[in-house]
Amino acid sequence: MVDAMDIFIALEQDDYESINTILLSQEEEVSILSVTASFMRRNLNRVADFYEHTIPTYLSSEFQSHFRMTRTTFELLLPEIVQTRMIPLNNRRGRPVIPPERQVLIFLWTMANKEPNRAIADRFDVTISSVHRTYRHVAEAVTSLYPRYIKWPNANEAREISAAFEDEGGFPNVTGMIDGTHVCIRTPEYEPDVYINRKKFHPINVQVICDNNLVFLDVLAGWPGSVHDSRVLRNSGVYNNAANRFPGDSYLLGDGGYPLLR
């Protein structure tokens, strides 16, 4: 017989090992799911009116500090995410759907602040599972916008970028600047040593190319942190399609980690 109190205690403490033990040792799946659903839907004491009253009162600098973008940029991003149809806008059963604005703010807060999901759920007055789902849905929507905003310049744009680099720094025929950055991740279960970089933590190596205004032209993410920047470049689409992307004497500016290819 399922002990409902044991499940409640395990859920409250995020004791997933105990939860798995209960699930594996019991055959009464309906009872377990019923108790879990009751737990997820119970009324909890949470931060009052943070979304409704606190966020609207933020000054522009406060909003940008908390969400890592200006309020204006957020207001431009919100309808674009909604138009992707990749976030829920209605719910035919159960609790009312989380408003799109709150969904995007939850995603941005999660990305910008080192807070556990429990604290974020408390702050935005949603369940922990809703934080998980909201983050996933909005992340997928944002990623789908990638081709619209991160793209290689056409011939006219490339000439404008080149002229700007020459005017500002004296370098002619420059199409962009390239560098790599290391984004810390959880220690991978499979071959973790491959990810350790020279600073002894586990990141992925992200290659970024931008123009004179620091607008991204190309992003390549996923290589382990131990891989050198030059190797990432040699295995990138930019390198393999260099003949088309760098007509004439055009080139990228990079630091000493990249080879001189001309």
C-alpha cells in the first residue's frame, strides 16, 4: 500500500532518490500519481505580487540589471516569441495558462540570475514544474528566431562593416571579429575530462563572430572546453565555406589563438 505521507515528504524535500525507490517498489501507479498531483496543486505561500506590482515599478536600470536586457528590448521580443506559437497561450483544462509576458520574464530571470527553480517559482507565483516547462518552451521559441537575427552579412552589409572597421581602427577589408568564450556547464556524465579547460572547470567552447557594432554574425556552440579555438574554427561552417563568405581580400580579426590563414 502506498504511504502518501512518505511521498509528500520526499516531494517537499526534492528527495528524488526516495521518490524513485517508492515508484520502483509500488505497483499502485494511480495512487502515486494522485498523491503527486495533489502535492503539485496545493496552495503555497509565495512572494506576493512580484510580477503584478514589483516588476512594473522597476526603473529602466533596475529592469536591465535583473533581466539583462532593456524593457524596450523585452517589449520587442515578447510578441516575436508569441508569434512562434511555441509557448502555450491557452489551457483547456486544469489551471489557467501562465500569461505570455510572465512566461518570458520567468525565462529571462532564470537565464540572468543564479536562483534555484524553487525560488523562481516562489517569486513568480507558479509551481516548480511550471518553471521547468516555461523555461523549455521559451528557450525553444527563442532558438527558433536564430536564423532571423544571427546571419551572415550580404555584399552591401559586408562593405559597410568593412568601411566602419577601416574608419575606426585602420584595418581594411575586415568582415568581422572572431573569438571563443567558455560557458560553464554541469560536469558531464560521459567523458567529463574532455570538457576540462585550462582553468580546470567544465565548459563548452562557443565561437562567436560579430561586426563592428558587436552584432552577432555567426555562433557555433557545443565543442568541449578542452578544444582549442583554432580547431573549433577549422571545423566550422564559416571555415568550410570561406570561399563564399570572404570574397577578395576580406578576412576576420582574431587574437593569437587563431592561425594566420592568408
